[in-house]
Amino acid sequence: MKLFDGGRAPNPRRVRVFLAEKGIDVPKVSVDMGAMEHKRADVSSRNPLQRLPVLELDDGTILTETVAICRYFEELHPEPALFGNSALGKARVEMWQRRIEQNLFQPVAFAFRHTHPAMKEWEIPQVPEWGEVNRPKAIEFLAFLDKELAAREFAAGDDYSIADITGLCAIDFMKPAKIVMPEAFTNVQRWYRALAARPSAAA
Amino acid sequence: MKLFDGGRAPNPRRVRVFLAEKGIDVPKVSVDMGAMEHKRADVSSRNPLQRLPVLELDDGTILTETVAICRYFEELHPEPALFGNSALGKARVEMWQRRIEQNLFQPVAFAFRHTHPAMKEWEIPQVPEWGEVNRPKAIEFLAFLDKELAAREFAAGDDYSIADITGLCAIDFMKPAKIVMPEAFTNVQRWYRALAARPSAAA
């Protein structure tokens, strides 16, 4: 098994943090997305969509998509459960994972990709107006999340989950996307500090 | 239990098709999104993000997000499995569900919401240029999917799954989004016709 990794980009990082929380070590093939190496032949032959990460199993089977790769490892190594326990617990993790993806992670990514000069070669065409309208969308969701986090420790409940990993990586991605965390969101900040202090955050 | 439904919009439809495939009947509260009823108090008190569908359990617990609601029912009624079987099977469904969501369903939705005059009140602000660039993105993914579907019956393999439901609803959504299916994509068309012919497609 080997994982085609993508360096500092947020999706490859989500998988690395997930694996660190599980205590799973997977051999990695380094791919420097900053140098556009995700377009090189050994990546695009495995994922024609030219995105990372990509997991290759020993029999050559390819899995792509961050959350699909994480789900595969959850099935193989159920503990600690990062996709939730019980029907309702799993549904809640899915709900918060998706809320954070669609209303924070994606808006931050759109802001970065559509306004950052270094992304001109990546995002064709850049639509700067689209990047700009996504900054307030991210802030608006953080305001909602801040109220939610007043009542519980983690995004989906009392237990750390993949929804928290998505939140951690989204918030760290706000810096290059030039979105400033409002000081008023004290619950979000307490949550973020706890996530960032876990050893897995360094993965 | 009751499901706050959203009429013709594609996300509420995904849940209805999923429930029809499972043979599950859930009492529905009708919400006319065309008349902006998703902003009425009984919806926004349950989902401050003002999106549908919303599932309310008998004890008042709220679940939102299409795929989270589907996953809850998958856990309660595992057969027929619509999220896959086995570790690899589940990962493949997740992979194709996400590929179709991000590269077809979302681009079609962006094209609709950012260019259709009726969406001016919904999508604030509309960014017509963003809507326009999403039409070729959807077509480009369909070209990739067409090659993939030459080798198998359904999106994620030999079995019907939630990834197919997302594909069906995305393709039907292409019409109001003014994206025309290229005649050359014969595998996609064969797949779509088979999905549309299932009784669940009428849900």
C-alpha cells in the first residue's frame, strides 16, 4: 500500500491527520503540488482528475477522494472511531463533516484558489469575484459554529471525529486565503486550539 | 419521525429516491422552496442554515444534510446496501459519490444558481461568470465518467448505490441549468436511462 501525498495542501493533510489519530503508518510517495507535480504521469495515470491524495493498494487498486480514503481505513481499523458510533452518532458525524466542508472548507478553498496570484495556473479561469464572495460566507458559518460549540467539546458531539479534522485544516487554510478569524468567536477559538494542540495536527 | 421535504429541488429528491430504493415510508412535511418556504420559522428553527431536507426524530433530534440523513437510514435498514459492502466497497461508493457531487452535482447547481433569473433572491450575490465557468466543468467530468461507465453498470461498480442517485439527480438538474448532455456520451446515457427507468426515480 502507498499514499501519494500532497505536502501542505489541505486535503492531503486531512488524511495524514486522520492516520495519525488512528496510529496507522502508510508509506508515502511525495508529490509537490506547489511544483504542479500532481500533473505528472504517475499521479494522473492513477487519478485522471489529477487530485491528491491517491491511495494505491498492494493489488494496484486505486482509491481517491480524501474522505473515501479515510473511510477505508476506518473500516480496516475501527478504533478509535472517527466516523462516529451508533446510527445517530454516524449520521451526526456525516452531518457536521458536510456542514464544515461545504460552508467553511470549500469557501476558504474558493477564496484561496480564485484570488491568490499563485493559483493562476491551477484554477483556470480564476473568477476573483467568486473568491471575494466566499470570504464572508466562511465568516458567517463560523458565527453559526461558534454558537453550536458553546454546548459541546467537538464539532459532532463529545468525541473527536473526522469533522474536527476538516475544521482544523479549513481554519489553518484561512491564513493563505486571507480570511481573519474574528476575535469574538471564542468557542471556535477554544475548539481550534484544542485540535491544534493534538500531536496529530503536526502530521 | 418526519421529513421536511423540499419539492423539486435536487437534494430533497436524493433523499426521496434513497428511501424509495430502501422501501421506507417517512411522513413528510411539505415545504415549497420555490415560494422560499425554507426560510419559514418551522424550518429555520430546525436548521439555521435554512436548507432542506431536514429530518426530525420522534424525540426532537434534528438531522440535516442529505447524505447524513441517508446514512442514518442505511444504518437502521442496511438492506439493500446503498453505501456499499466491505471496506473497499464502502470506500468506492464514497469515492464515486464524492466525485459525482463535486464534479457534476455542484457545478450544475452553481450554473443554475448563479445564472438563472429566478435564483436572484436565493444566491446573494449571484456571480454569473462563476455560473458560466461551471458548465464546461460539468461536461468535462461527464466525459471522464463516460469512459469509466464503459466498463461497469453503475457508478461505483456492479451494484446500484447512493452515487447513482446523486448522478441521476444531477443529470435531471442539467435541464434548468441549461447544460445539454452531449450525444457522444453513450455510456453515460445508457446509465442515466437505466436509473431514470427505476420506480424510485419518480419519488
